[in-house]
Amino acid sequence: TQLLEQSPQFLSIQEGENLTVYCNSSSVFSSLQWYRQEPGEGPVLLVTVVTGGEVKKLKRLTFQFGDARKDSSLHITAAQPGDTGLYLCAGPETRSQGNLIFGKGTKLSVKP
Amino acid sequence: DAGVIQSPRHEVTEMGQEVTLRCKPISGHDYLFWYRQTMMRGLELLIYFNNNVPIDDSGMPEDRFSAKMPNASFSTLKIQPSEPRDSAVYFCASSLVSGVGYTFGSGTRLTVV
């Protein structure tokens, strides 16, 4: 069974701080996606990384896919209260590509 | 586009009752997915459809759960009879391509008492 482990589980920081959250697996994934979920809403896709070693930037967010395609990280520079939410990584299951496997997420709180 | 639309947003029902959750995917998306989210288990795939045909229902917990997609613009997830352990947030999602870039609805929060 392919699993995605996310760390830390919870993170509470002050506005302006930098942070990194991690998504790890013992399995190779063809791609990994990052979603952000706000309370009472569904997850919203932020980015998809496909190539090992790939780095993508979305404003203050930097996403990296590991060289071996088993892990990914999300770095946020100068966090703002609007970044608060649950960050989920996800990857397609090898056995059934339609099954997008999700990690349990990192719950980020950015205080003003 | 209005996105993926789910109804109802909240449902409270008594144990043993039938519950029907509804979903309208984004027009043109060939894939539709039903997920369940709980604190303990996170997001889990229940079933997904391609062009209205069920492809993988291995995540459906048991026979009490059933899902249909009678046409490209509508799907239902039914639980009969419902049990307290079914309490969770149920999400519908759709996509153009399998395994990439899902658009989720706002979810239905189900509470079975």
C-alpha cells in the first residue's frame, strides 16, 4: 500500500516567519500534488510536480519534488495569516491511477 | 463555471435512515470521484467514475454504500441504513484527467445520531 506521511502535523507561527512542510513516502510516485483546504471547504489544487528534482514557485510558496520522486516539500516565505489552512500532498496510486492518495496534512496557523 | 456543486451542505439523520448525497461535476470533466474525510483517516477515495461508468469501488466500506452516475452532470452517493460511524465530510471531485488536478466541491457534512 502506498502511503504519504506529512510532517509536522501541526504548525503555529507568527506572521513574517518562514516554514517548510514535508511529504514523504517509501514508494515512487509519477507525480505529486499539493492542495490547501480551508475550514468548511474542499481542497484546492496549488501545484503539480512531475519531474524528479523539479522546483515550482507560486508567489511566496516554493514546491520541490525529490530526485527519487518519493518525497516533496513546501516552503513558505514570510507567511501571512491568509496562508492559514490544511496543506495536503497527494499522488496517484500505481495500481489505480484514478485513486489520488492523500497524506493526512499539515495544519498551519499563521498569527498576525 | 460554478465548480463542483454538492448538496446538501449539512445533513443530520438518525441511525437506520437512508441518506442521499448529490453532486454536479464541472461540465466536460470525464472523471468523478467520491471521497470521505475524517480526522482519523484523512481523505479516502470511495469510488470513481469515468464517462459515467464506475471504475474502482474498492474503497466503498460495505454494501450499505452505493453510488450512481446516471448522466454526465449528476451523481449520487447513498447510504442505507446509516450508522453513527458513517459521520464524516463527504466530498465529490471531478477532473479532465485521471490522477491529476482534481476540483473538489465544498463537501457534505454528515452526522448520524
